[in-house]
Amino acid sequence: MLLTGTFIDEISHDIPHQNWGAAEWEKDFLHMKAAGIDTVILIRSGYRRFLTYPSTYLIQKHGCFTPPVDLVELYLSLADKYNMQFYFGLYDSGIYWDTGDLTHEIDDNKFVIEEVWKKYGHHPSFKGWYLSMEISRKTKGATEAFRTLGLQCKQVSGGLPTFISPWIDGKKAVMAANSSITKEDAVSLQEHETEWNEIFEGIKGAVDAVAFQDGHIDYSELEDFFRINKKLADKHGMQCWTNAETFDRDMPIKFLPIKFEKLKLKLDAARRAGYDKAITFEFSHFMSPQSAYIQAHHLYNRYLEYKSTF
Amino acid sequence: MLLTGTFIDEISHDIPHQNWGAAEWEKDFLHMKAAGIDTVILIRSGYRRFLTYPSTYLIQKHGCFTPPVDLVELYLSLADKYNMQFYFGLYDSGIYWDTGDLTHEIDDNKFVIEEVWKKYGHHPSFKGWYLSMEISRKTKGATEAFRTLGLQCKQVSGGLPTFISPWIDGKKAVMAANSSITKEDAVSLQEHETEWNEIFEGIKGAVDAVAFQDGHIDYSELEDFFRINKKLADKHGMQCWTNAETFDRDMPIKFLPIKFEKLKLKLDAARRAGYDKAITFEFSHFMSPQSAYIQAHHLYNRYLEYKSTF
Amino acid sequence: MLLTGTFIDEISHDIPHQNWGAAEWEKDFLHMKAAGIDTVILIRSGYRRFLTYPSTYLIQKHGCFTPPVDLVELYLSLADKYNMQFYFGLYDSGIYWDTGDLTHEIDDNKFVIEEVWKKYGHHPSFKGWYLSMEISRKTKGATEAFRTLGLQCKQVSGGLPTFISPWIDGKKAVMAANSSITKEDAVSLQEHETEWNEIFEGIKGAVDAVAFQDGHIDYSELEDFFRINKKLADKHGMQCWTNAETFDRDMPIKFLPIKFEKLKLKLDAARRAGYDKAITFEFSHFMSPQSAYIQAHHLYNRYLEYKSTF
């Protein structure tokens, strides 16, 4: 199970920016290619007032800031040039994080999807959509939001695929701004299966793949949860991807690159569960040889050694 | 609005030290010059028992530690050599942070000001004083402290200018050791204006410039607060500077370099409000091409690109 | 008082991994040698399910993960090659950190000690044992655990020396995952002496050296505590080492390299108290010229300058 996709973390909730310009981004796409990555996913096209592209709609409607660079154009051009697939991540108003209410995400993204497809849909590398709302089992209204937005993405773009990346409500499911790293009330395997069976039932047809984040459970629990995820995805006709996090959730510094051994354990568990694809959050901070975190340079080397054994 | 000044963060409250020697500091002064900086401000000359210069008074009075290097002499010599202005930041006993009581700062700094002017006043680059007590609207006794110390600095040094750098009591005004990044009870524009009008009234004549820290309010609030600050400064005959923070207050890691777009938003707002000068906290950690934080190297490049457009 | 030993922090509780391979580790042993270090101490051979060597016992008994590299073999080979002494740190089940109960550490390490000596005892650089349970005055059962395990280490290995590295229950004794950096209820000098006198009495003969961690008390308290430690060690026939921490406990980022001046204050205090040896936690993250933390590169240079004055 090798990584073939990565998120691109602009705009960020909680990972400090690297302040790269176009030259650094082009170099990073080349590093990704060398590591076997053929898919890049914009994690979200905007967050609150910050945007990755100059959205007329969002600037007028919400007073969002015009970004200094059109990153969507930049990433799509690089993906065109290097023959990679680009997935567009929807806008995140921030309101859901504060209130749990997803209606704003639905309302705004109706316009964003139209606007973006008109502006960037001609790029040959525009290959899919990422429904960027990060949810877990208790998120009210998630099924309807994914269903509505997934269908609209497909309808606008001639059926391009969509995917989601929810989290498992495990013992490490704590907010980044929380100083602790674990919580008490983790979900059981049984609850996880029951609840996600219901959610998958509701989004079938609107979502083509589900890429659970792999960092919220213990390393010893990976295989059990992964087998359930794969079984549920198969049952509802979806692809089962893993979002192999390359940052370390076990450390008080939130967040630095993961220890290679932990990444290996997670990829190996996904392979044994028969997963379809592995993507990561995310290459440029946590695995790139030009990352601001030097631990990432060594993780890149360890990962290439591992890759060469297949 | 371009940066023409920077703090030098020795001694630090909450930013880990870079362990630079004289060679690295000289290189950094050259990097500053290349970025258009002509003013360096020692953020504080001592903090609790740690000192930047071997102060006979503080070592005898409080058992402060003799520093391995006389940083005040080093910085003044470099400022002399490279034709920059040096502002001396007063001593911070730490007692005010614990108790809110500013009388120790007044008492100790009476001696420090005398001692420092005698020891270093001959340096041609010694151009002013920074009253280092970081206060906001609720700090009892701040007006009297600034008045007393500001007048003394001027009297000792033949009228050299003084400045302060308070914070706006906005939603991001939380302590660094607090794991959260925002609070509920932020100040309103109206309260801000009323309260600072009163403080400015009290310090007029003793303080020549006020450089509000720009990181405690939302990006969408910048312009409104900045216009009030400028209006108040004009009314009381003070210069209005901005302290454009180059670290990111929105991230759980406290603190790494800011995203360039955020710095640009803040500098643009200061320009529109007609501010007189922009300084930053601070160049060497967060913007220097030799910073331990590699994000800073890229911020430097992004900033130079921005600067070249003027 | 110069550093002649360092811990090696694999497996880590709270310091993010650097993802070094064999080449980086060999380079680091050379950097250590250049800084005067002749002793390397594996901080623990395993932590919960993560291991530094493929322990048949721990993999079968607790489902521990087989590590991608046998680090114990790697470190011993490097220590053989570069004529350094290697101390083996015992296994840490993690149960003591959760429950305060040390019986699991005793039970598991009985097998680990046998296994390790059989597997690696032929290495000429295998020179001692580190009893890795980190305790302070209030740890129930610590005396018995140290006594039992210390005697067993010696018996198995023909009397090789053992040491411990407890912490002083000072004002900075807070857990890494806690967002604050100090606490109220610090131990007094008198309590420290009384309680540790009793513990030393109990472990005499089983433990050859005690290396108190030096980071939990204020810099102004160092000398008083160090003199008591030395007096107690002398009284019970043990060597008194200092574990000079090279990370900074005073900063909200937990943890980055220490300011050189602080390290110097701590080493100077240990020298004045007549300590026998100085080790550090730890060279590779916080002091190495190839550390992922660039502050460490400069700390290395500052330390070499200091070292050259002796």
C-alpha cells in the first residue's frame, strides 16, 4: 500500500504556513512525483475569510480577502504540466466548526461549485471534488450535506468523482488547540460500524470514495477498524481509501512529522484490509525534502527506502 | 507601509532562543538592512534574573545572573557600524506579570536608566528608549509608570524619544502558555477609544510614539481599530506606529512565522490608516533568512517581492 | 563540568522523532565524540508497544511491534567502533505512567534483562544499565523496583554498573501535555533531603549513580539542591551525576533547545557542588549540528566555545 495522493494544505486550520512561492510549489510537485504521488487534493478552497482563489462570490458575499496569488490556477497548471490529477476541496465557512451547523456550507458551496467549474473546469487535470467538511459520527446533517453537494459536483462536472475524509471518533480525537492528546470516551468497533453503515447508506451515489483519517485510533486498533471500513465501503459500492496522516498525534507539539515506523504500521494495516488507495495529509509539511520541518526530509528518505522494497 | 524597524528578542518570555553568537548577529543586521530596516529595538534589557548586559545594579540588588556576552554593547556596536538606530528596552522584573503591580518596574528602572546611559550613551546609534512594560487597557498604574519613566529617559539622555507597544484587548489576547487561541470578552471599538484616550492624555509629553501590537484582533477589524489609534495619536501629538507581528497567533504551535498574506493585510491596513512607521516583533526569529524556523526564510522572500512593488 | 554522556531518545514519550537512518546515527556519534561525549544511554528499550530491538519476549507477551531496525544492535556497533560506553535502558510498559504501579515494570524487565544480555552482552561497549523508570519522591514502590532490577542487572552481567535519573519535584515539574509550565506545590529543600535520604538508603548497593534531572527547579535554586544531592550520594556510596537537560522548560513550545546561558548556569552549579559526571537529555535533538532544530546547531557551537575555555 503506497501513497499515491496527498492533500495540499492551503488554507490551513492549524498547520503554520510555509510561505512558499510558485517556484517552491513547482519543486514540491516534482518531489511528490518522485515519491509516486499522482493525485493532489486541495484540502479546502477557502476558510472563513481566507481564500485560495479570487472568488467573486465569496469576496462579495462574505467580505473574504482577495488572495495575493491564485493558488487554484497555480496547482492546476502544475498538475496539467506534470500529468497529475487535481481534486478541488470545497469552501469551509468556519461556521460548522463553531456551531455544528452545516447549512452554510451547503448554501455557499452551491455557488462555489458553479463558479469554480466555470473558471477552472477546462484544465485537463481537474479530475474530481473533495467534500471538505470534516465530520465524525455525531455530526448532525452531514449525510444531507454530503449528498446535496456530492450530487451537485457531479452534475456540474459531467460526473467527476467525489470523496470525503471523515475521522474515526477514537481516543485521539481531540482538537488541536486542546493541550491533551487523548480522551476517554472513544467509539467502540460496534458503534462505529452501526453508525457509519447508516451514513454510507445516506450518501451512496453522491460520494465515490471515503478516506478515513487514520490517526485517531491506537496502532493496535488499526486493523479492526480498517476491516470494518472496507466492508462498509464494499457494501455500499464506494472505494475505500486511507488518509494516512504523516504528522504525529502522540506528541505535545501539535504537529510535527510522524515517526516512520508509525506510518509503516498504518500503511501495512491498510494493505492487509485490502484498501484501494492511500493518500496523506500531507506531503508538503510533513514529508517533503524541502519542508520547514527537517524531520520531514528524513521521513521522505525512509519512505523511499520502504517503497523500494515493493 | 514597509517595515523599517524590528525588536530584538533578547531576553525572551516565550520565544525559544536561537543561541546565536556575535557572527550570527552581525549577519542578521545585514539581512535587516537588506530588508529596509533602519531601527532595532531591544525588547527588554533583562527579565527576572536574566540580563542582556552586566548590570551592576541588578546583579547586586536582585541576584541577577551575569550574562555570558554583553549584548547591549554588541548591538550598539553593530548599529554604529551599519548606521542604524538603537532603542534601549527597559528592565522587566517579572513582578508585574505575576501581580499586576508596576511599582517595581518604576523603582528598578530609575537605576537602570542612569546606569545604561552612563555606560552606553556615547554610542552614536543610541537613539531612543522603549518603555518595555506590555500593557493593555486594564493595567492599573500604567499611565503613571510610563509618565515617570518616559520623562526620566528623556531627562537623562537630552530628550531622546520614547515609545510604547501596548496590546489591543481583542479576541486573541490570551497568554502564550494558555492552550486556547481566542477568548470571549474582547474589547469593543468604543471602549477601546474611550479608555486609550484617557491613557494617552496621561502620558502625553513623556511618550513620543505608540506602536500597538497588531495581532490580537481579527483581520477584518484591523482598519477600524487602526483608524481610532491614529486619531488618538494625532489628538495627543504622538506618532502612530504599528507593531506588525510576524508570528502567527492563529495556530496551536505558539509561535511560528506568520503566513505572508496575513502580514500583508496588516501592513496594508496600517497604510490606509495613515500610520507613521511600521516595526515588527520580530525579524530574527520570524523573518530572517537565517532563522531556525525555515518558514521565516520564505517569508523574507515573499516580503522582499512585496517591497519591490512599491 | 563538561558533558561526557548523553541519552539517546528512542523510544520517545514526548519528543517528535527525527526519522534518522543508520547513516545519520553514525554521523551523530561522531558529532558526540567531537563534543567530548564518551557515554551513550538508551533512554528506554521500549515504550508500550514500540520497541528498539525485536524482543521475542515483549512481542509475544504484549503484542509489541517488531521495529523496522534493531537500534540496540546499531547503537552497540557504533559504540564498539568509536570506543564509547553504552548503557541499556530498561523497558517501559507505560502502565506505571497511567497507574503509578511499578509491578509490571519489575515483572517484564526480569525477562528483558535476561534476553538482552544473552543477545547483546558480547559487545565490548555494553558497559552498564539504566533503570529507566522516571520517578520522584512520591512514587510508591520505586525503592523496591530499583533494588530488584538493579541487583538483577548486576547479577546477570557480572556486576556492570547501574544508574537512575529521577526528577526533583520542583516548580517546573509539570507533564509535557499540560499547557502550563509551572505549578504551585513545589518541594522544599528540607523535604527533598529527608525523602531522598530514605530512598537512597533503600537502593544502596543496587544503584551505582544517581543523575537527577536538572530542569524542574529555578536557576537560583540549583546550587542548594545540588549540594544536598551530592551530600546524600556521598553518604550512601553512590556517584552523583547531573542530567543537564538541553531543552528549554520555560517556553510554551514543548520542547525546543535550551538557551546556552541556562545550560551554562546548570553545569557551573554542578561543578561547584562537586558532581562526578554530567550527562544530558539529549544530544541528538537539542545539541547536534544535524538536529532538526536549528537552534541546536548554534547551541553546539556555543557549547564548544565554552568547552574550549577549560
